[in-house]
Amino acid sequence: MGLASETEVMMVLDLSDRYPEVKKELEKIGLALEKYAKDHAVPAPPSAKAHLIEWVDSQPDHPVFPTLSAEKSIRVWHKFTATLSPPPDYENLHLSRLDQEAEIETYVVWAKKGIPPETHSDTLESFLVLEGNCTCYIGETITHMSPGDFMEIPLHIEHFVEVTSVIPLKVILQKKRAA
């Protein structure tokens, strides 16, 4: 319902992963809330459908994704990714493309263990941590990251990411062609 902070949500998710009884109780609460909502639902007025269709038709074809930067809030990105989730059986990495413009590709990435070493000579990468924690190794530099942290990866330097949280790492990744 939006009353918990991001840290509190992460703590509850971590506890539900570690303790089956917590997970079971959260499922029971979710079902009870769903039942309550159905039992107390108020029908929409007849004009609502027409107004909703008019509003949808007035919207752009797809959302405009902002360029990642250290100043951007993760709240913006949570809105874009709230309905997305990786397949339940993914092994380590799952990428889902959000957008592809002429110069920038935007993905949401989930990693259970980490992202293997790579080096780029023609692509600038940046990422914003949405969920989980990780350690990012860029050449000789080691940076510990948590939700809200932003990183730009320089060209020609090997880098890799190690997930350090119990929950999978979830990041927004943008790739931009180097000039």
C-alpha cells in the first residue's frame, strides 16, 4: 500500500525468502486484502470507460525513459518496472529491454550471482541499483552499491559485478554508443 520505505520492503522480502512461515503469512495477508477489495468494490460510473479510453488515446505510444544520472530518483524507475519480473526459472541473469532509441538502449536487469567480466570499446554503460546490493569491480576500483546508487562504466576497462544480497540484484542499465 506504499506505507513502507524501500528499506523496510527489502527487509520484509529478505525475511520472506529466509523464513517460509513469513512468506506464507504474507501470502495470506495478500489474499485477505484481495478478498476485501473484491467484497467492497464500487462499480465505476458508466462514463468512466469513455473517459479512460479518451485519456489512453491522448498518451504517447510508449513512455519516455530518462537518461540515467546520479541525480535521478529510483522512484521514477520503480514506476516503469513495477509490473515486470524475471521468469521464475532464470539461472543468474535476465535482461528485459525497456526501450531502444537511436543512441540509447535501456534495460531492466536481474542478477542472482553477478555479471561476468567484460570490457567495452564502443559502448558507454551506466546503471542504477533498484533492489539488492552488489560490489562493482572496475579495474582496480571496488565500489559497494545499494538501492539508489548510480555508476558509469568507463571505456576500455574490465568490469564485473558480484551480488552481495540475499535477494537478486535489480538494476536499470543504459547502453549508449561512444562518440
